[in-house]
Amino acid sequence: MKIENNRVMMADSYKYSHASQYPNMISMYDYMEARSDKHYPEVVFAGLQGILQEYFTTPIEQWEVDEAYEMAQMHGVPFDKAGWDYIVQKLDGNIPVVIRAVPEGTIMPVKTVLITIESTDIRVPWIAGWLETILMKVWYPSTVATKAYFVRKMLEKFGSPEWAQFAYHNFGDRGSSSVETAAIGGYAHLAAGFMGTDNFNSLRYIRNNYGSKCAAFSVFATEHSTTTANAMGSKIKELQFVERMLIENPDKAIMSFVADSYDIYNFTDMVTRPGGRIRNIIDERENQKFVIRPDSGDALEVIARMLEIMEANGVFDIEIGGRKSSSKWGILWGDGITPETIEDILTMAMKMGYAAETFVFGSGGDIMQNVNRDTLGFAVKCSSITIALDNEKEKAIVSEIDVFKDPITASNKKSKKGRVTTYKNETGYFVRVKDESVRAQEVLEIVYENGKMVKTYTIDEIRERCK
């Protein structure tokens, strides 16, 4: 049974009691920022387009309003049924807001305005605030993209940019909390400039929302179940399985073999040994890369010993940046990978005289799940409202009021005042109240207006910004 999303219910319960709380408001202006620099000084903005296209380019339907109203009655919260009926019946189900946003892939200083949401209909001005809950979910792809971006920059300190874009492979689908989370997080990892993933699910999400036939690549790879089902505890049969896979797949330029089902060191020695059947196959093929994948143990200890075995067997036939590497052999570590473990492994390997290009890393739970909204301190706040000074809203005399918070117990939570936006000039980014006379470029662009996408970006454009 397929369960349809009810978009009218996609807000925190308390949001539904707000319609009657504002002081004769006819317009509302909110903004979003990442306000914490505890972990990263900058944020890669990503993910808004997918949310808007998935949920708010199709008109709200009456059944959604009716179901939400029924649930609200039982749930014990007020519900502006008249307002929602108006949206469906008079506005054709279109959400009456203008959303301006930083182009996806833009690398922004923390504490700058990333999104503004402005209501456009005086009858339902609270809709801007209602959108907070769903739009706040931008924190996830933006945080994953930010983390991935800084990993890529760290990788580029060790090796070439061409290697780096494939060196942080996404193994995170199975560790994600939902199918949708896997797709969105997978997109965010690729938005940060990576080209390799095993998050197959994310490719369709990107194709549907960010205009790419195929945004990333993967390779032929074994796992413990395929290896042990063939080996049945025998190291000889394990090697026979590897040999058969190589023979049956001569067109696969890169093949990755899990290597620690029994003895990682014996496996490494046997596949790389000169004159051995597997070594001969690899040597005879012009464009074959054999990737050895250990999957357990202390990474530094295991990799150091593997390198010694591979060195003894003479597989390091090229130099990159004055350090040894191999044109046909590599190591993939994907167990417990974090940015810190990657740096530790590459630092050790380079001290031993081996190039970073010898390695690839696979990250699963860490890249996709070891983040939360507080990592970058994402927040949406109201900064301005327009009120009618009498009850004739359509012809009223109006007043624009700055809205802000400034808690004495948490100065870091002080919010911005007025119709704020982000500008950029020759010295960098800065935030101030929107002003047409400012001699600088406003960074935010209108991406959504009254139910329609106004501006969209492709994954290629996003990656280009995120260099």
C-alpha cells in the first residue's frame, strides 16, 4: 500500500496555532542561516531545490486540508481551516510565498543569510512561518555537502584533484535512516564535487531534481557473502574465486575484492606474488586495476603491513610526486572511516614513501549519519512583519516592523533584524537589510514564487561552484 504524503501536515504541531497570534499581520519575512562555526567556518548550501520540487510544485489538494483539520481536532491544536481552504480553492493550491536562496553549491561564510521566505497573500501571511519545518530540512544536505567539501579539500592536500574526486566513496545508503535520507545525503556528497558512490538510490533523485543522466560511478566489487560462499573456508578456493571473476569480467577496468574474509595478509601476498596466476592476469591486461579491500582491524597496522607485502612483491611501478604508487594495484579502506582516519592513513603512508593515489576510502555511517542540525547551527527566524494599522487589510495603512530575539542567556542565538539578505562585493560577503542602493551584488536569487520554480540548477553547475 502506497502512503501519500500529506504536505499540510509537514510542520510542527505548534505551528498550526500561530495563525491567530500575529498582530494584524499582512506579510511575513523569514530567513535561514547556519549560525555555528564550531566545526566549519563555511557552509556549502545544498538541497533546497530537491525539497521544493518534491513537495511544493504540485498544488495542495483539498483532501490534504481536510485530513489535517481532522487530525488537528483530535490532536488538540487550532487549525486555520479557512486559510487552507482559501489556498486550495482561491489560489489553486499554490503556496503563496517568494523564496530567495543562495545558488546551490555556493560556499558561504557561516552566519550569512542563505534563504529568505516572504509571504505574498495578505489572507494567509503565516504561511511563511509554517514552511519553517520542511525548509529547515535543508540543514541535512547542506551539512553533508559541507563535510564532504572539507574532506575533498583535505584530500587535495595529499594528492591530485583528479584522484580526490574519486577517493571518498559513499557507502552510506544502508546506514541511512530512510530511503529518502539516503537519496538526499547521497546527492549532497556528490554536490561537493565527488564522482564515486555506491549510493545507487541517489542517482535517480539527482536525475529527477538536478538534471543529470548519471551523476557518479561505481565499480565491480565482491563482498564477504560472495567470497565466502565460494571459498567455504578455503584460502585456495578464495583465490580460485578471484581468478574466475577476473577471467569472466575482462572488460571491467577496475575490480575491487574484499580481502579479509580469512587472512588479509595471505590474500595480499597471493594476489600480488610475481608469477602467480592472478598477478599474471593483471600484468597481461593493459588497463586493469585490482583494488584490495581490507575490512577489519586497526587501519594503520593493517595497511602498513599490506604495503610491506606489496612492496616485497614489486607492485609499485610508478612515482607520483616523488612517492611510490602502482598503475595496477590499490587499497580501499572502508571500515570506520572518518575525516580523521583518512588523514591518519595518508599521513602514515606518505611517511612510508607511498603516494596518496594508492588509496581510496569508503565512508558510510560517518558521512551520512554523523551530522545533525547543530553541527552548523541551522536556524530559521522571522526578521520582519508588515501589519495593517486598521482592519481594512486590502487598503490598509501599513507598518513594517523589525522582529528579532536577543536572549540574555544565549548571545549566540541573537537573531537578525529586518528584511535581511546577503550581498557580495570585492571584499567578500556581508549581511544587511535589503537595500536597492547598496553597491554590491545580492547573492540570493528568486527560486520559487507562488507555487512555481523560477530558477533551477544542475548538478554540474552546483559542482562547478563548489570547487
